[in-house]
Amino acid sequence: MSEDNNNKPENQSEEATTAEVHAAPEENKKEEIDWKAKYYYLAAEMENARKRMEREKENLLKYGSERILGDLLEVVDNFERTVDMLKFDEDQKVKNIVFGLDMVSKMFLDSLGKHGLTQIDCLGKDFDPNFHEAMAQEYAEGKRPNEILKVFQKGYVLNGRLLRAAKVIVASDKQ
């Protein structure tokens, strides 16, 4: 009888092992599916991160110079103001200086244009709040309402993105 009792636990453990062996393929299959799902998820995450980094790099190259170009626009404005103030002077030496300043200003703008900076053409155009900042309204006979009459400060676009809005005076239909 003691032998019978000793065999019972062995039989039970063998049955448990057999059940585990039969259950193992199902668990392995489930575990394999989980690993595949995790793999595909991580692969998709890596691809999204790569695309995001590529987009950020492209934007950095395209718009990274935005701050410095914005600061350099003040230099361009000062060149233009100086030329505008001196261009009516009759002295030949001043005329030569004005010509030189005007030439430097144009070369400077051309150089900035090579880096994606373009000037907003606005005189005589309709007011667009996306590109223009209205400083005042004036009645002007023969002009359409919201037509730009004067430009206080030129506006600029960098690679399709507004860098500085043009400050303008707009026509009004009321006197």
C-alpha cells in the first residue's frame, strides 16, 4: 500500500506535465502573436520618429535663419530711409553716395532673396490681413475700398511664411 501512495504523486505530476506540454503550444502561439504585435508597433514608431525628425530637419533648414533675417531687415530699412532722404540732394558727391547706398541695398536684398526672402508687393493691391497691417485709413477719390495707398514699412515672406507684415495705409470709402 505504501508503494501505491508513492506512485500517485508521480502520476499526478506526469499528468500535470503532459497538460503543460499540450498547453504550451497555445501559450507559445499567443506569446508569438504578442511579440509580433510589439515588433510591428515599434517598427511603426521608429518610422514615425524618422519622418518627424526629417520634417524637423527640413523646417530647421528652411526657417532656421528666420530670426537673423528679421534683424537684418532693419538694416535694409535704414538703407532705404537714408536713400529716400538723400536722393533729392543736388550735390554731386551726395548723389554718388546715394547711388552707392542704393546699389549696396539692392545687392543685400538680392543676397537675402537667395535664401528664400521675398518682398511683399502691396501698393495698389487689396488689403490682406494675412500679409498687411493697417496703420490708418484715408479717403481717396477713385480708389477702391481697402486698396493700399501707401506703405510705411515693407513686408517680407521667408520661404512662403510671413516674416514681417507690411505696414500700410488703406483706402476708405467714407470721407
